[in-house]
Amino acid sequence: MKNNILIPLIISLLVIFFLSCEKKDEKKAVILEDFEQEIVDLINHYRDTAGLNELAVDTIIRREARKHSINIATEKVPFGHDGYQERANIIFSEVGGTHFGENVAGGNYPIAEYFIESWLNSPDHKANIDDDYNYTGVGVAETEDGYKYCTQIFLKK
């Protein structure tokens, strides 16, 4: 009779223990598809006025840009270009290409124009925007407190 009570009690205690060990502070982020499209449109508008070709969106490049933005927003990687070479390798193996670039930005920006403005005011970021690329992918992840992280990947194919 003791075993009949003891086994369910032990199982219940183990379940409670494992549930209490669950990460409760795990950060969450959401993808902002409309914001991503605005960035693509604004970059293409800028490139058009500069006499450059329009960038086509590639779904694999966008997937990698989104993953990077989510990883930054959820603090799985620090803000910046961690994993740059791995993203390049994935894209080159799945899409092809000869040249790869990446811009990253973060801010509490209410509109996409602020990301573009910050990149265009930075010589290294602007150089990516002005380079001879023909494909892109943009990922924008927003944290619960409204902070946005944006990754734009460029590819020459």
C-alpha cells in the first residue's frame, strides 16, 4: 500500500522539480514582415536614385537575416555580426553567389527610414548598400519592449 502512494508522490515531485527548472526569463521576439518589406523598398528606392540595380529578395537570404535578428533580440548572440561566416557559407551553399555583405542595426525606431538613415550615415554600411549586389534578404525582430533589430544581407549572384 505504501508503494501505491509513494510512486505517484515521487513522480509528482519530479514533475514539479523539472517544471520549476524551466527558463522563465527567456527573451521573446517577433518578426515584423511589413517593416522588412519597407526596408527593402527604401533600399531599392535609394539604389534607384543612385543609378544602381534593384535588389531582388531571396527567401533563403531572408531566412538567414531573420534568424540572426531573432538571435540578437533573444540574446542568443551579442549585437553585431557573430556567425557572419556561417551565414555566408549557408547562403553560398544553398543559393550560390560570389560576394556577400551584411548590415545590422538596432534601435527603438518607430519607422524603417531611421534604419536606412543610420546605415547611409555610416561609410561601411553605405558601402554595402552601394555595392554591386543583386539579391537581398531582410530580417527585423522586435523585442517585447519594442526594441527592433534589423539584419540586411546582400548577395552578388
